[in-house]
Amino acid sequence: MLNLLSIDDAAYFICCWQIKKKSSFAPESRQEIANDEEMNNKFLFFRTIITNAVLAGEIPALKKAKGRAADKKILKKLEIPADFIEELAQYEYWITWEDLQVFMERPSYIEKEYSHGRDALVRVICALIGDGSDYMESNLIEYLSQKTETSEIQSGTRLSLGDNTIKSVCREIADTFNAITSK
């Protein structure tokens, strides 16, 4: 089952989750939020947060171009540089339900004393890294990518860990490692 959400759907879900509505995606609920000025402002706030997180790479998202192929042909005939064409392009971003949940559950700061769930796994990896003398984020990304690929080949199962997910995990490991080692 595809569980992709647009940025608007993700922001709308967070609004419903915050006010604990039972039927989150009911059309009536969307209309209620649109009509209530305070909730509509929260919706716009959450949409901005999610958009910024996607653009910053904090939430892995599928990037699809909105424009038509004909538009690109016209721009190329006008001899507009490719870099500028890229700047003009508009994109739609699609977020998986799981990635949105991970983003919502992630604390805004890393506690030094408490570890639970995913945070505990990150701390185990930090312990395996050791003192950090041989630690570099690029090495960790490469290492995890190789391990994932090897595991998929040996077990014959698909782990569904894309580059964005692995980079996000490595960034979380790096942040936790820096928070633990700094005083």
C-alpha cells in the first residue's frame, strides 16, 4: 500500500492529531480547520515547518516536478541557462507516513541521560563508533549503504532504505554523537 502524503496532507494530519480528532481525513474536518482562523493559522504554520524540513533534508521526500515537458522545451529554445531553468522549476514533495511519524516523534533536543527506542539504537551506534577519532559522517553513510546492500543480497529481502533515509539516520547519529561527547 502506498502511504504517501502531500505536504498539505501532512500538515493537515498534524493539525488533526494535535486537536485529537477521530476522523482525521474527513472532508468536514478539513472545512472546520479552514473556517477556524486559529486552526487555519496552525495548519499554515505546520505546512511551513514541513516544507522547510523537506527542503533541508530532515524529512526524506519524493520530489516530482510539477511543470510540463513542453515548458522545458520552450525555455531551452529561448537559450535560457540550465541552472536558471532549474531555479524556475516547481516541485511537489511526497512524504511517507512513517517518515512523518519519525519527524513528529523526534525531540527538538537530545537528552544526555534518557534513551529509549530509536534514540537507544543511535546511542549503541555511537558506542560502536568509539572515541570518534576515525569517525566521519561520509564514512558512516558509505558503511551503512554497503551494509544495507550486503544484507539485502544475503537475506534476499528488501530493506527499503534509500539514500535520503540513510543520510537522515547518519545525521541523527552525528547529532547524538556530538551532543554526547560535548559538555
